[in-house]
Amino acid sequence: MTHLRSELRQRAEELIALYPRRRSAMLPLLHLAQEQDGYLSDEAMAEVAELTGTTPAEVRGTAAFYDMFHLEPVGRYVVGVCTNIACLLAGGEELLAHAGRTLGCSVGGTSPDGLFTLEETECLADCNIAPVVQVNHRYVRTTTPELFDALIEDLRQGRLDHDVPPHGTLIRVRRSGGLRVEREELAAERAEARAARDARAATEAN
């Protein structure tokens, strides 16, 4: 029984078809799973392992390496405040402390209402507008306690739903361009490439 919803399972199969080896699709499949649940559940990682021909341990080990993936439930909004040098000098630590008070949780924790998870981040590469704040990996350019509180209220009231989707959603618009190759054609090309590679290996062995 599949853990992914039917439309996400179909997208997963389409993604796998783009790669010469199934395991190469692991990262985009993890993003799909996180889009569904908001984090990577054990069931989702097991399904990614099945789809990629790997083990759940390999999938978990890969996911644990990347900051964008969460292995435990998080809030609808993951709020990141940068405290690297440019942001530190511009009041990043003070803004992070204020964010904790506003949300009612410590760094790494989730607000009592379950809506917000607070993170201290490494450089977010928007240093000219410091301290940098992101929500679900979207820049919100909220640099003062007052602006931060207004942002949180807007999120609570749903006024920013168009700009900030739930955590895990990287993009809401499916591209109509890009690689579009029929599966049969792709499989034939890969079989031809494998045959040529095997022939070269046989020649070199002789």
C-alpha cells in the first residue's frame, strides 16, 4: 500500500523516468514526500527506498544530511532567522530571541498552536537586508521586531497564503517546458548506451 497520494505517486514515477538510475531520483522524491506530510515520515522514507531500490536507512541517512528536510513533524510555517556575521551585527540574535518570545517556543521548537517552528539558520544569502528571515524558504524581509510580529499575525490570519504555502511545498506551478521525452524512447536510448558501454568494456578486456 502506497503512502504517497496517487497524484504524488504519479509525479514520483515521472521523476524516476528522468534519471538513468532510480536511486538518482532520491532527493526530488524526498521533496515530494515532504510536500505531502510537511516532514519525512518513516512510511514516506520507506516508500522512497522502495521506489529508488535502496534501503530506508540509506534514505534516512541522505535526508539527515540536508537542512531542508525534517525527520520529525514541524509547524505549517518553518521560520528561519539568520545569525551569521552580517545578520549578527544587524541584530539577528536579538530578533531570534524576540521571535521565540512571540511564538512561545525555543529555537528548534514549535509554537503551542502547532503553526510555527523556529530555526536559527546559517547564511541565507540576502545579507544586504539583514537580519534575514525566511518562512518556508521564502524571503520575507522582516528586519525588526515590529515587522516580525506583523508577519506572524498575517500568517495566522491566512493573509499570506498565496505567497507562503505550507512547509514542504517548494513550488506550486508545474512546468510545461523542460525535458519531455516518451518513456519508451528514453528506455531505448538508455539501452543503446548500455550496449555501447558493454561493447567498449569487452573490447578493452580483450
